[in-house]
Amino acid sequence: MSALSLTPRALYEEVAELLRQRIFNRELPPGSWIDELKIAEELGISRTPLREAIKVLAAEGLVTMKVRRGAYVTEVSEQDLREVYELLSLLESDAAGAVCRLATDAELATLKTLHEDLERAAQPGTGSRERFFELNEAFHLQVLELARNRWRKQMVADLRKVMKLNRHSSLFKSGRIEESLKEHRAILAALLERDAEQASRRVRTHFSNGLQAAA
């Protein structure tokens, strides 16, 4: 099998990103064993950078190391989901309040445009569920960006990687995309009105409903 072409950045980082995307795309499903020898041969690399990449994914919570058994894609339990959603609710609701105070009118207009793209992606027959997933996350991350706290942003980014292990199953539940979109509209309206208390409350509701769909 021919080796895949890797970019010049640190090899283990490139390998980590390749594995990360395979996990998110379910090419490596939850609970599956990561065959180091097979992957190393496929990529045309030694097992050293691969093992470094696996350590990165383990630190992110995407991979679980088992003594004398190797690395496995993490299986997210209901308790894991509950804990992740609770933390995201706290961090992102706080960020929404900060956006109401700190974002410029131009930045809020950009957020509104992003939401309009999300609306189009949710259109039956014309939209794309994968595009909806991407824009849904982009909206949340943009709120974090406008809240101007890089530490909070990094914490949320790490938590969202774990949440993505279960993302598809929650949003594919009947009616959840429509409900999620409605909740996004309410959040955006509060942000545009610069109502920090309302924006924070609506984000908490959004995550509470998301947890119910995911659990």
C-alpha cells in the first residue's frame, strides 16, 4: 500500500490529526482497537511518531490506553456525557454573557451571518447534515472567540472533541436538528440585544436539551 503524503509540520501532529478525523468520521468507531502496525505501514512511518500521536489523542480523551492491551477509541458513557455537557454549559453560557458586553456590532453581524448559513444547511432536501454539524460547531466556537478568553476557548475545544464522539447520534434523533436550530435562534436574538442574562440562560437550556437527546 502506498504511503500517504504528510505535510512538513511535526510528523506526530499530522498523524494525530489523521487519526482524530478517522475517529470523528467513525472510520475508527468507539471501542475499536488501534492497530499500530497496520496504521504505521499504511502511512509509511515508524511506530514512534504514531505512538506520540496516540498519546496526544489520549490526553484529549479520544483514546483510552489499556494496560498490556494497547490503545482503543474511547467509548463515552452516559456519565461522561453528563459531565462534559455540564462543563460546556457553564463555560459557554459564561462566554455568551461576555459576548454581550465585549463584541462589536460588526462581530455580532458576522455571528448573524454564520447563523444564516446554519439555517440554510438545515433546509430539508437542500441542506446538508454534515454541513449543519460543521456550522453548528463553528457558531459555538465563534461565540467563544468573541468572548476573548483564550483559556476558556481551549477548555471548550478539548471538551468538544469528546462530545463529538457522540455528536451524530444525538443530532440524528428525530426532531433534534430542528430543536437545536430554534435554540440557536433564541441565543442569537439575546446576543444581538446584548441581554447577557438571557443569552446565558438560553445557552444553558440549549445544553440541557442537548444532553437529554444525547443520553
